[in-house]
Amino acid sequence: MSAPSLETARHPERLRRVVIEPLSRVEGHGKVTLLLDEHGQVEQARLHIVEFRAFEKFIQGRPYWEVPVMVQRLCGICPVSHHLAACKALDQVVGATLTPTAEKIRRLMHYGQILQSHALHFFHLSSPDLLFGFDSDIARRNIVGVAAEYPDIARQGVLLRRYGQEVIRHTAGKRIHGTGSVPGGVNKSLTHDERDVLLADAYQMIAWSRDAVRLVRRLFEQNLELYRRFATFPTSTLNLVRADGALDLYHGGLRARDASGHTLFDHADYDHYWERIAEDVKAWSYMKFPYLKALGGDAGWYRVGPLTRVTQCDFIPTPLAERERRDFLAFDDGRAAVATLGFHWARMIEMLHAAEAIKDLLHDDDLFGTDLMAGGRREARGVGVLEAPRGTLIHHYRVDEHDQVVRANLIVATTHNNQAMNVAIREVARRYLDGRQLTEGLLNHIEVAVRAFDPCLSCATHAVGRMPLSVDLVEPDGRVVDTLRRG
Amino acid sequence: MPSRPGSVLVLAVGNPSRGDDAVGPLLAERLVAAGLPGVEVLIDFQLQVEHALDLEHRERVVFVDACVDADAPVVVRRVFAGGHFAHTSHALAPAQVLDTYRRVTGREPPPAWLLGVRAERFALGDGLSPAATHGCDAAWPRLVELCTR
């Protein structure tokens, strides 16, 4: 499939420019630019990443054993995902096959991360749009508004998030900058007291997660036409699956399918991911554009993340989440499973799966084991891949004989989804903005499309005084004719 | 919940690897080393909704953060529940954490202050700017005062 139009206008110098910067409720520094002709028709729409992160340079030259801690500073939202992906890559460098205790502690940590990240995204970032409407009163369209009108939902979101953080704290050693996972294993197992504390709330988390899945379903049912069509487009997909085809967020082989559902490769060893995936660059964005080599640079873009994982796995290996997955796939003759807003439904199914997986792991006595570390023949290269909350995360390191990292390559979920997000905003621009007077509510439609992917565009910089949103409408001669501001 | 929370909570925010964003964690580490009685210190990259639950049973809360709109090297502001939630990204402002506490618990949050250190650069791998280094030194006695008043 080739990318739709609206990526590049033929005569941009003649067009009006609208800039949405920064995107609100999106992590990091992103902006959207729209170029409009004299009739208000959208001629070009682009999602830009305006910060160059230089991840790889940050890591080069460091001793490899520092990397699992250092990479957590790349992202304040999913540090555990970077922590674990780095460890998986460096397991290969130290030649380790994990002990059962080490693998299960890491899995527990990972599912805690999935739970807390999905809870934050749905309850705090997306539910205001979904519960009140994309162009509802902006003064109400926020988490305070949700808390006022849906107090139980807001409270559950906070407590689900907190529970995931507690799972992380008990497995990683502390809430942030955890050191629990190390190349070759883990440095602590779980105590019985820690298990009991977590288990005491595990069933409540499952119940609330299940309620959240049902809530998204009701939202679809109440506004079916909007949810079916909004920012929806055909796309190829990429995700990890377990050897038996099950959803597995910690480990597996790569599966890719084209937009018609034809499997391009399955259970592919991620150790040589570069034989399957290449990265393109475009002059207007710092973020690369990965593509599936089997389809080529123009047609090979794809989508990762919850919607891909839930629809492209063969089954979910926990019963409640599997039942919800089947309902999701069957709903509206399968249309929800290909809709961009289906991300939210799939995300809540994964949150339910994470809650169930945590409960199951807490009943596994391997968590209390003392055999924590493994080793083997030292290697110069390691690749670690897992399914982070936002999608497939790749860490790739080369380590020299002095134990220093000499090369690093990271492909994060938001990079995988770069082109898909661009296509989403073009669909929205074409459907909702063409020829209309721009309002904050209409422009929020663009943000709703981006937020469905839950992008993490930049990482872990936060300072007081940095969150305004301004939209400037600029004539071709640079004259600002209209300004819309939040904040 | 912590089993024995201090009566004063210091919530320091920032990423130690991003230039002046490190001022919160640096001041927090100094505070931990000082070992002031009745003071608990939490460090995180960003403020999030669950931090509202850390406010339980506190007499006072002090947020410590880098500040890009400060009109002095160090600013101390009283913080009240509220804030412009519509502009949030994945991170909350201190006022929003207080408001989340009020919404979740149904009670008024403890009195809170923001100690801000003027900051200017945030690139990954950067060290502290001279201005932020100076600001940290100037902020230290203010932080101790806020914790012990």
C-alpha cells in the first residue's frame, strides 16, 4: 500500500500554515503542521518531532553493565521497558540463558509496567476525549472533569496506576532508577511478604480492568459511526508472538502481516531484525521512518502497539482477556479491530491481561528462588526486543573487549508508528478540517488521532512552566492572521 | 503507602541526565544525606497521578523542580489545588497533584510549596548550567527552611 496524499503539497509557499505545538497530553515535543489553500482545503499535514534525542550517542562509551540503569533516563514514562530491553540484549553479550526465577521476576516487572502505563493513558490522557467528546467544552475535557462526573473511574485509574508502580517497586528495588534486572538475570527475588502485599489487591485490579474494557465497549456502542470511521486506514502490522502464537509481551518471534492480512514473516528471530526492517529518513522530521523490507520503502510502513498485538496474536493466554479479545474481534463485524480508536479497547484488554498475568505469577513459587544469575560465553553483540506498552521496542548493542558499548541502535514504538500516525492525521484533516473554520475542538480531533497511538515523542524532560498550546494561522507572506491559545 | 511516612514530604522532580532538569534530584540527594528528622524524600522523573496518594498523612509537602519561567534564580511559591488540566501531557503540575488528591480522597490536601530553581537547558547528557548550579546553592537553605519551619 502506498502512503496517501497530503504528505507534501506541490506549492507550499502559496498555502496558509496552521501549527499545533506542542501536542497536549502527548509525551514530549511534537507538533503538527497543516497547509491550507485559499478555500481552507488541507493540502499538507505532517506530524513532526522537534527534538533530536541522540539516544545512541548518550550510551556509547559506557560500560555495558551501566546501560540497563542509564537507559531508564531516556524515558520517564516507560523506563522499565528500556531497562528490560537493554538487559535482554546484554543477556546475549554475557552469554546467559535466564534462570526461571530471573525470567519470572522480569516478567512480573514488565506486566506491572504495562498495567500502570495503560492505566495512565486511558484514564488520565484519553478518557476526557472519549467520555465528553472530542470537541466538547475544553474546560471540562480533562481529568478533573472526569473526576467530577465519573469519580469512580478517576479513582480507579489512580489506584490501578499505583498498583503497577508497586509491582515495579517490589521487583526493581525502587520506584524509579530500579536496578532489579541486570545482564544475566536479576539481583533480587520476591519475598513472601511482598507477594502477599501485591496479591491482596490483585483481584481488585482484575475486576477494575475488566470494567475498563466494558467501558470502552460502551463508548463504541454509543457512537458507533464515529468510532468506526475516525482516523481509520488499512495498514501492515508488526508484533512479537510466542512460539504457539499467543500474545507475549516479554519475549517471542516477530510476526508481520500486510494490510490484507497476508503473513510476510512469522516467528522470525529478532536477533537479525535488520534483515526484515529498514529505516528511512525524511528531511522534515528528526524521527526515522521504519519499513518492512519485504514491501519496500514506500509501501512497507506498519503499525505496532496494543491494537496490532491484540488483533494479530492467535490468542491471549489468560482467560478473561481472551474472552474480551474474542468479543472485540467480533464486534461490529470486525470493524472495531481495524479502527484507530480500537487502540483504546485493545489497550484495556492488555491491561486486563497484565492484571491476570500478575496474579498468576504471584502464585508461582519460582518468584522466591535464589538462583538469580546465569552466564556463558561472552559475545560482542546483543539484541533485545520486547513489547513495551506502546509497541515493539528494539535495543541493539555492540560491546568491545574493554566492556564498553561501541555501538547502540534503539528503535522505539513511536518510531515504528511514525508513518502510521502521519497517515492518521491526514485522514482526520481530510474528513474533519477541509474547508471549515478551524476551532479548538476541530484541531483537537488531530490530537485525538495522535493520542490513540499513545506516542512518547520525547522523554523525561519536565520543568514547571512548559505546557502551553498555541495554534497560529499564518498567511503565505508570514502574516499571522489568527491565533488560538490554551493556557 | 509507606509504612511510616514522615510528616514532611519532599517530592523532587527531574531527570538527572538532562541538564538543568537534574536540580530537583540533586537537592533531594543532599536532603537525604542531611537526614533531617520527619522528612521523607521522593524523587521521580515527573509528577503523576499516583503521587497524590503519597500526600496522605503529611503535615506539609514541598515540590522541588526546575523552573523555566522563574523571574529569580530561586522561587518559592505556595501551591494550591487546581491548575489547568487541559494542558497536561504525561506529567502533572504540583497543583494538579494536589487536586487529584482532593478528588480521589475527598479531603483537602496538606499545605504545599513549590521550590523552583531557574533552569535553561535540558538536552540529554548535558550537565548543569552555571545558572542552575548557582541556583541549587541558593535554594539549599530555602529548602531546609521549608522542611523545618
